[in-house]
Amino acid sequence: MNGTDEIATQDQFTLGETIFYLSNGAVGSIFNCIVLWIAFVHIDTDDKPRQIIVINMTFADLLMCLCYMLTRPYLNYFPKVLCHPYYVTIWTIQLVSCLNLVWLNVDKLIFIQFPLHYYSIINRRKVFIVSVVTWIVLGYIAFAVNAFMTISGGCDRVIINPYIYMPICVLYVVMILTSFIISAIIYFIAHTSTRSETRQRTKLFHRLFFLFSSTLWTFFTCLPYRILYLLNFLCAPCRSEMVHQMTDAFFRILVVGMVINPLITIWTQRIYRMHLLKFFNKWQDTRDDTEVSVRRHSTKLNMVESMPLTTAL
């Protein structure tokens, strides 16, 4: 290995680490599927075009759980033909998730600044086009970076020039910081608005709760790892054991963060919470009805069995 190349190596996973990734991948997949099911079945994206952005974020997190978390302990067993598509997919979905958070903040900023003209500026068609372009452009960036990567052994050992991979790392940081800055601007506008009454302002903050929660959660779970990763690239003297341990710890926080993302969506958005509660209530009612029917059937059988047998004399 020369001075300009870096080999990304997967460590041997312990049983605890394997359970960590598999459990987070499985639980995260279930939570994200629940959000997507509610979105596709119950949400009208013509009336709520921003939900297309939420769907994109959730779909990206679902792919991350399925394609990355559930496979990471077994990456060294992958055939080489899958290595390049694997990394293109992983990089693309991570970038898409971050950029869609930026779009969500931009959408809310437009809503705050131009509430009366919001639906003339934002509609389902425009958001759909932005979503498609986002996937295509970021996929192309990931594909371009992947062209400079070579496989050394299995898919867990790849060689790539750090200065080629650096744009992706910088993009992560820039998009997360951009989301945070726009959220801060939105909060300032909403907080200092003198045109709204207290009740209206409270209602507005309830509407913004999902945005602020998602942005802050992403900021605190993703940004430290991304910055530490860049630090390892740019500062050779900084590559100490302590920095390595911190990077590894924050990466685990990032993994857990992707599992919590759909829970934040359900918890902070009334439409998801309401439909999930309706589903559980309906399921509980069905279960109760089934138990009542079983009890009635059992009671009838007991009554028949307890009747004395008589014979005609």
C-alpha cells in the first residue's frame, strides 16, 4: 500500500457485534416498513407533498438496514461481482437520506416564509421530480467514486484514494450542517414572529416538531462520526487509538440512530401516530371478539356435557 491509498478493512466480528448489527437491522427494517405502509396506504401526497420527502428518507433508511446492517458481519463472504454495486448502493442511500433532510428543511422554510403561496410553489409533481433527480445525481456521484475503488481480497477489503473518497465525506458534513442551519433559521423566524398569537405560534411549533427532532437527531448522531472520519483522512498525527475508539463508538450511535428515525416519524407526526393507534385498536378489538367467540363456544360445550343423560322407561 502506498502513501496515497487507503485499505478499508473489516474487523473480525464478535458474537456481540454480530447480534448488534443483525438486531438493529431487523428492528430498523420493521419500523421503517411500518412507516412506509402508513405512508403508501393512508397519506395523500397531493395534499401533503412533503410526505414524499419523508417517504424517500424512510426508504433510504430501510435500504440501509437491509443492505448494510444485516449484511455487514458477512461482507467477507460476498462474491466479488457484488462488491462494487454494494458500495455504490450504500453511499447513495446515505447521501440521499442526508439530502432529503435538507429538502425537508427547505420545504418548511418556504411554508414559514410564504404560507399563502406554499401550494403554488410546492406541489406533488415538483417534489417528485426533485426526488428522482436527487437519487440519480447522488447515485452518479457514488458510481463515479466507486470507479476509482479496487477490491483487495473480499468485499471487506477495498482500496481507494482518500482524496477521491473525500468529496462524499465532505458532502455528508455539508448537508447535515445545512439542515441544522436552515432549522435554526426556521426556529428564529417562528419564535420571533409577532404577527401570530400565542395559540397560533404553539400550533406552528407543533407542526415543526418533527422537523426539529429529525434534524437535531441527525446532527447529534451522524455529524460526530463524519467529522472524526474526515479527521482521520486529513490529520495523520490525529490517528491515535483514542480517536479510533471514538470513531467506532460514534459509528455505533449512527447505526442506532437509523433505527430510531422511523420512531421519531411516528412519534412526532400525528398522521402516522393516529393510523398506527387505529391499527392496534382494530387488532385488539378483533382479538377480543375472537376470545369472546371461543369462550361462548366453550361454554356451550360445557353445558351439553353437564346435562344429565335420561333414558325412557
